[in-house]
Amino acid sequence: MRIGVVGDTHNMMTNVDQIVELFREARVERVVHTGDITQAKVLDRFAALEIPLLGVFGNNDAGTRESLTAQAERAGMDFVDPPRTIEWADRRILVAHDPEEIPPTVPADIDLILHGHTHRHRLEDHDGALIFNPGECAGMLAGRNAVGVVDLLSLRAELLRF
């Protein structure tokens, strides 16, 4: 199973449209958003993918939490406060927004940790789990826009730059 990973979209609609196309072209089966959506209309655009999307809220979602929650429910998406753990394809995945939400000692059954917040790419091993943040996708760091794709079978992550 291939999943798309995105975070910190910060209401940059032009970039969100590009991200949706990148995920379509990559044929991801599900998408995880690591927070900082900021406005419900971002979720409207992601709904066009017609695949499951879940995630966590970020620090910049506090002011629009009610509208984000309502739109997520209407679109059949699932967003909660971080951190959260999910299971897909026999992999346990920890999803956080801020890397500070990742426990210092990762539980042994966690295979993959996804986070956002820093706008910086991260790909490293941490206590036997792969930590991945695709980095910037909101256009705040010119020329560095990327989202990620993770193959859950091989536990390999790649960047899709745009």
C-alpha cells in the first residue's frame, strides 16, 4: 500500500491543487495530513481524491477547528488531536504534528512516524521506526515544495517535489 503524506498546507490553495494531482499521479491509496490545514476549503480540495484521508490537527488549526471538524465529517475524513496511532497494511503508524509530540522512547510496535510543523524534510531511523516529514509544501520556502509517498510494504519513503 502506498500512502501520501502531507502537512502544513496553510491554506495555500494553488499548492493544494498541485498536491492533489501529484497524489493522483502517484496512485496513493490513502493520505495522511500532519496538521496545519488552517481552512476547511483545503479539505474540499483533498476530497477530490476520493480516497481515505485522515490526520491530526496542528497548532495553526486552533482558530478554525470547528469548521475543519465539520468539513472533515462531511467529507468522510478523520481528524483528531495529535498524536494518534493507526494500523494499515500490518504497519503501526504514529502521526503527530509537532515532533515534540513524538515520545522520546518510541514504542517497539511503531514502524513509521509521520510529522509536520517544521517545514523541513526529515527521514531517519529512530529506535527502529522510520521518521518521515516531507517538509515544505505551503510555498513559504521558495523552490522547496514537496509531499511524500510511503510504501508501507517496503517502508520506503520518497519525496514528490513541485
